[in-house]
Amino acid sequence: LQNMHSRPGCSQSWVPQDSDVAINDIQKYTLKPSDHFKLEMQSQPDGSQFVEMVLITPLDREKDEEHALVLVASDGGAPPRSGTARIHITVLDVNDNAPVCSKQVYKAEVQENSPLGTVVTAVSATDADKGVNGEVAYSFSRVSKETKQLFDVDSKTGQIKITGSLDYERSKSYQLNVLASDHGSSSDTCKVIIQVTDVNDNSPIIQLMSFSSTISEDALPGTTVAVINVHDEDSERNGLVECSINNDLPFKIESSLMPGSPINCRKPQTGRCLKWAYRMEK
């Protein structure tokens, strides 16, 4: 027998036969094991009887896909005789389980200069159902149009790949919501947090803030000739800036924030100016 919809109340009927009559006819039926089923006698309008095996507790294919039962019919003779029927039940799957993501939050890092097609990470989900009902498809949920232009998720494998140009200076991280769904209405969601790491892809920028085109010959050493701002859009070590001028000039260059310090300046938080100061020749 194949039980496609395993809810209590489902039944299967049999009409056992015994060539004897009266007390020697069938008097009792037993079913083993009887965890999920019970036997009920039913009467026909003509007086004949048949037995029904009725489901009394739900079946769960994910726990037990098959059930082996033994039906015994006994008569009332002396000695009593009995007949046995073996019943094999296969429980067919229905889509009654939702996909479950392996993790609720995935974290990954990727360099901003990674080529298109780079696999950043992969999400996974399982579904306890069988066959088509257990197949899981992946898609983005509540993700901005801009982010969808940068990343794509493979509907079958759950791999997340780069499909656009990343820029650390534009966005340092992205959060993706991935929906894992089956062929029914059930689904689960997980988050993918992607950190973009910086590479040295920006050159230092020099801005002239102020400049004196002429200077008196009797100007004192330390007189400011020009103020410049130097910064680099890269981060950490990639944003370090080293400034220098020709050694054969009667000028020196120093930090306006730390006078006299070596000109090896980090990327400014709010802007950092460097001074060119006049230096007297000895």
C-alpha cells in the first residue's frame, strides 16, 4: 500500500473469506504493530462484513518511510485456525518541511580589485523532504538595485559571486539577505555580511592651499612660503604619504600639525596641511 496523505482517519478495507460457517467462521482480527493503525469492523447491507485498517496517528516520512504490519484473522473453531497477511506500507512524501539555513549569518571578506566572477562565499540550506519537495533554490531578498549589480547568488549552489566593480572608498561593507525556498510556500532567510578590503589603488593628491609668489631676501628662516594639503584616499598603510622636495633648494617641508617632525604623514581624518618654510643658507 502507498499512503500519499498520512492524516488520521485514512483507511484501507479488506474482505477476508473463510469457507467455514457459524463459530468456525472468522471471529477475531489482530494487527501488529498497532502504533499508527487500528482495525474496525464494518457491515454491508447484505449482512456481510469487512475489516478496515484506520490511521489513528500521523505518519512522518522523514522518520519512517516504510511500515511493516501483520494482520491475523482467527476463527472460533477448536482448535482455532488463523490466516496471516503481511502488509507493507510506503509513506509518500508531501512538502511539509521548510528549508533550514545552515547559518543565520555568514561573514566574508573580498578585496576591492577582485575580478568579476570571484566567489565570495556560499550559503547552504537543507530540506528534510524528498525529491523535488526537498530541492532548495536561493535568491536575494530585500536587496537594493545597486547591490544586485555588484553581487549575484546562484539559485542552485548558493554561491555568491562578484558581478560589478567594488570600491572600498565608496562602500566598505555590504549586507545581503538570501532567501532559501522550496517548491512550496516554505522558506528561510540568512544574512551575508561582506567586508571589502582596501588595496593601494589611489595616488596621493596634492592641493595648494596658499602660496607667496614673491619673498623678501631678508625673510627670516622659518617663514612660511606655501601651505599645501596632501592626502590619499586609501586606508591604513596604503594611505601613508611621504613628502619630500629637492635637497639643493633653500627650503624645507614640515608638518603644520607636528612642526619639525619627519614628513611621513598618515591619511588625515579632517585634512592635514603641510608647510613649505624658508630656510637660510649657511
